[in-house]
Amino acid sequence: MRKPRFELGLGLTVKVRDALIALEDAERRGEKTDLGVVPLINFRLLGQLGEKWGILFEGDALAAPQGPAEDVSLWTDLSKSLRLRAGYRLLEGGADNDEVYTFALVNYAFAGLTLTF
């Protein structure tokens, strides 16, 4: 049986976020806490680029101000049971309401090993 060149996946993710915003000086301290549940759509596209190479695009996102997280990575099979992966993540998040306006955009590279047994 021939192995598929692409895999497509869709699903649901529930992100539970525990937020704290605090300001403090020598005389005062103020803080706002928030615990929220954010429903997200999970997506995944895995492409086989060759016998031992592939590309993966995956993330959790929805048109909401809480922000998405997306990953893109390349992987290679080092052996039948060991895969090396390296990539890039874009993470957004924040709040815009009557009490708080805050947003963050975080970018970082990542690398990892997957051991299958």
C-alpha cells in the first residue's frame, strides 16, 4: 500500500487561560485577574517531501481577540524510531475590554526529537 504524501487534520481545542495584569509602585499595587476558556479550531497539514523529509504546518486559531498559535516545521527521520524536527512558532494573545487593553506577539524557534516505540 502506498503511503499518502499529505495528511490533513481538523479538530477542536479548548484553551484555559489564567491571566494576571499587575502594576505596582512604592506606595500602591493594583491587579486584575481573569480565568477564561477560549474555544479554538485545531488544524494540521503534514506533507511528505521525500523518503525521509517532510513539512508540518499546525496550529490552534479562531477569529477571536485571544489570538492564535501557529507552527511551521521541517522534519527528517534519523532512523525508523527517531525523528528530528525544527521550526518556528507565532503566538498572539491579548484582551480588549472596558478595563484592560493588552496584546502580545511572541515569535520563537524550536527544535525537538520524537522517539517512536
